[in-house]
Amino acid sequence: MAAELITIFVSAVLVNNFVLYYFLGICPFLGVSSKLDSSVGIGMATTFVMTMTALVTWPVYYYFISPETGLNLPFLEYIAFIIVIASLVQFVEMFLRKFFPHLYRALGIYLPLITTNCAILGMALFMVLRQYNYIQSVVFGFGAGCGFTLVIIIMAGIREQLKFSPVPGVFKGAPITLITAGLLALAFMGFAGIITP
Amino acid sequence: MLKKEFIKGLWKENPVLRQLLGMCPTLAVTTSSLNGAAMGLATTFVVLSSGIVVSILRKIIPPQVRIPVFAVIIATFVTIADIVLKAHFPLISRELGPYVPLIVVNCLIMGRQEAFTSKNPIHLSIADTLGMGLGFTWLLVLLGSIREIMGMGTVFGMRIMPSTFEEWIIMVLPAGAFITLGLLAAFYNMINEKKMRS
């Protein structure tokens, strides 16, 4: 049981990293990763919302959407998930503003961005595809968030260095960022051996 | 006017190369030209139909709740696209896997609703979303073809490289996607720079 959960976690963080392996959450990965502190902010906000999403979408799927255990409404799956995520983000924002103003000031501007972060919806879809149980889903959501945070922080560190490097004119901006991400993805392939299927 | 709105998505404001939108499907499904074409056309269908609906409803949707309303409209059309793909093209549907439902959160689609269709009449919205969708599609087909030719020696499933050609496995792996798109984006900048100078 515990070993299985650790496998799910390590696989979500390193081996099948959401950004570098599934290409989920690329928009914030390229858009926000130019500064280290904002990367930490969006990483933490995403991890938080991802874990919450796993906590909420699992019961929604298995009690309402699922053909076997729920009300058999598979055509509502995507609509239900996107509504759950959008309202969750809204709710988290209000909750933080009221009870943790410190944290809210740190994460505030990143929260609305998260609704359209494909990593969140992707996590919910993978959770259903792989038929994880409740605890596995929460660990998976948390791990996926940690993996996202790890890569976006690494990326921000590299990009802060890149600012002082002599990059050829046409490669400035998006192209060099994409190629850096490609090299990072190559490096992360080295983790594939950690888990034997 | 109509033509201008249509043309801009193809090159000048290309959603992927210029605006860096819709990167997830661009990188994830372009392991072959066919997958790229299927994803491009599915996205074009969703952005076009949701653009029409948003444009019709633009005066009724209250601005405070516009994002969730757009999301629900988009999710409806994605569900339609998903069901049609599953029924008529089960092979492609299996290849694309969870990336079909992920069209819901493709920022390209939400971006068009926010920036264009919610402020413009229906005929302009059709031209704009169609241009953006096709601009997205041609890039996906190009990227998919490059990766398929280098990685498997085929294009649209037909073998075009000689049998002595050693496949570059990296091109069909995630790293190849990032690097190829990076080079394409650099190429795009180069052409634009040349145009500006002349």
C-alpha cells in the first residue's frame, strides 16, 4: 500500500513529469518562469489547487458521472470537471483572502490563471483513466503539483542565467526557452530507470 | 475587413508561433502528421463553433461571470467533438487519448473568446476563429510531419525515407517536440526580421 503510493508520487514528480513528459501546464511554464520568486508562487498555488481538485473531483466522478457507480452521465464529464475546477479556484481565492491574507498576497494574482492551466484538468482526467482510488488520487494530485513546481523553479533558475548569455538574435525569447525545455526533458529521461514497470 | 481578420491568424498573429498559445496539444500530439491534422481540425471546430455562440450571446453574458460561461460553452463543443471522434475515428481517438478533452483548457480557444468574439459581430468572429484555427492546424501538421519523417521515416504513414535511413528516436520523444518547435519559432523570427528589413 505505502510502496504503491510512493511509486505514484515519484512517478508523478520525476519520471512522468506533467510538464516535460505530458506537456501539461506549458503556458504558465513558459509565461511565468522568467523570475524565480513568481515561479515559486505559481508552483505552490498550482500544487494546492491540484490536491484540492483531486479531493473534490474524485467523489464528483464516482458518485455522479461514472457509468458503474454513479448516475451514468459520461457526456457531462468535461463540463462537470471544468465547473468544479473553476469554482474551486474561486473558492480557494476567497478563503485565502479571508483567513490567510499573507498567503493570498503571495499567490493572489496567480490563482485566476490556474483555471486555464491544463495540468489541473489533465490530472483529473488521468485520475479517472488510471482508476486510482481516493487516497491514490490525492497523492497523485499532490505529486503532479510538486513535479510542476520543481520544473518551473529549475526553469526559472536557468532563465535568470540566460539573461546574461549571448543568445543569437532570432533565438531570443520563445525559441531558446523551448530548446532549454527540450534539454531539460532529455535530462529528466534519465529518471525513467527509477521505476520498473 | 473579413479577409484581414481571417489572414492574420495564418501568419502574422499565428497562435502558436507568435502568441505561444495552445502549446500543450501542439507539443503532445504531434508525433505524426495525421495526429497533428486531427488535433488541428478538432480544435478549429471547437474554436469556430464556440466563437459563433459567444458572439451571438455577447450582449447577454454578464461580464462578471464571462469566463465560466465561456468554459461551459467550450466544454460542450469539446464533448461533441470527442463523441464524434470516438464514433467515427476510434483509432485517432485512442491515439490522442486525454488530449481531446484537454482542448477545453486550450488557452488559444479561451483567448479568442476573451480577446475577439465577445466584442465583435458574428461574421468577423467566424473569420477570426477560422483563421486562428487553420493557423494552428498548419503548424501542427508541419511539426507532426517533421517529427514523423525524422523519427519514423514516414509521412501520413507512407514511407518516404530510404530504408538505410537511421531513425532519430529523439524526435518522437518529448525532448524532440520542444527542440523542433524551438527551431521553428527561431525560423519564424528570422523570416519576419528579413521582411522588416526589406
